[in-house]
Amino acid sequence: MEEKESMLQKDFKSRDVQRMRNLITKKFGDKTVTQAGYTKAIIEHKEGDIWEENGKNWTIKNGLKQTITRLDNIKKSMLLPIVCPNCSKAMANDKLNKKMWPIHKMCFDCVITMETKLKKEGKFEEYQRNMVHSGVRTHIKEMEDML
Ligand SMILES: [Zn+2]
């Protein structure tokens, strides 16, 4: 029994020595250090970064890596800005703006102005068709389902 143990210890020790030697000589091809040789290009990301990985969107929030779901994107697209990027006027947090912002990225007044202009130019029908084609209707449906 004693002999067996000492043999195991000896075996273990020689393996350790071999591993140490491999590490020192950086002989990564050896089985014992395969893991050390396994390196993958790791891209460093910082707070607020958004990138795609394995078909998912990721971000770093409060120092934690996390996925951004489609729902988050929709939620984010619904958040009203302080001012309308089109007319620079304050964006009231009301029902009309909430409805128009995710679709048009401008305030309700701007949408009315734009649509009036399009109607005058006779381009409204075309515009409406394009909106439907670009999947806006699906987008609205998704938001309604969510709410
Ligand atoms: Zn506006």
C-alpha cells in the first residue's frame, strides 16, 4: 500500500514537473498546457458600447455585460427626447408625441406640418404607401402588443 502511494506521488510529481517545464518553455502543443495555448481574440468593450456577438446585441451597463433584447430596442425607440430634433422645440410628454416619435422621429406638430406639405404636393399617398412598406405598421403593432 505504501509503495503504491509513493508511486502515485512520484507519478504526480513528475507530471507536475513536466507541466512546469512546458509552461516555462512555452511548449503549448503539449497536452497538459493545451488550455494555456487556447487563446481567442478578445475585444475589449467599455461602458455603453453596443456590439453584436453570436447573433445577439450586447452592451455594458453598470460594468456588466448584458444582451439587448428586441424589446429593449423598442422601448428605447419609444423614449421621447427633450426636444424635437426637427424643430428644436420642447417635446411634450403627451400621447400624440408618444405615438409619433417612434414612427417619425419628430414631434406631432412636425408630423402634421410634413403631412400637410406632402398632401399639398400630392405626395401623401405615396408617402403613406412607403411607410407601410417599410414595416412601420408591424412596428406599431409590436408596440401596441407590448403596451
Ligand atoms: Zn418638431
